[in-house]
Amino acid sequence: MKRLITVIFTGMFFLAGCAMAPVVGGPVSRDKITDGVYDGSYGSGPNRAEVRVTIRDRAITDIQVVEHWAWRGKGAETIVVERIIASQSTDVDAVSGATNSSRVIMNAVQAAIEKAVAKEPGP
């Protein structure tokens, strides 16, 4: 019985740490961002992403996924980056089967965009 209780609590602890990341961004306000290169990161559950975002002519022109720790969501990297650049928004459709990884990448880009608004260029 003690072993069963331990297994249940361990499972509950693990699942609590795997909560789905919320989407924290949205459309980019071009009149509020400054050209430059900005780094951003975000983590949720077992997923974490570090990105480098290039802003040119007050638009997102390039996103490099510097690091992405993912259980199954590596396939989200290229697709989510393309969607963000095409829509100029960090709130895009997630990749099926890689929802948390998609959201982690979106939120890492949003963190970089927030630095562009605050005018803190990266390397």
C-alpha cells in the first residue's frame, strides 16, 4: 500500500510539471519595435527553447532556434518559425502532436520581441 501511494504521488508530481504552456503573445506592433537582433527564451514542463530574432524595417525577418529541448516536438521548430514570420504574430497555430513545443517556441520569440520594444539589442 505504501508503494502504491508513493507511485501515485510521484505520478501526480510529474504530471503537474508537464502543464501546457499558455500562449503569451500576439500580433507584433510594428510601430513599437526597434530593429536589431534579440534573444529570448521560455520553458514549460519538459520543453524549453532559446531563440534569436532579427527585426529589420520593424518586422520579424529571421528567427533562429538556438536550442530546443523537447520530448517529441522537434518537428515544430521550422513550421512555427515560418508561421510567425509569415503572420508577424507570436500567436500562430501549433503543430499537431507538438503543441507544447510550439507554444514554448512562440513564447521564446515573444520574450525576444519584448526586448525589441524595450530597446535592448542582443549580441
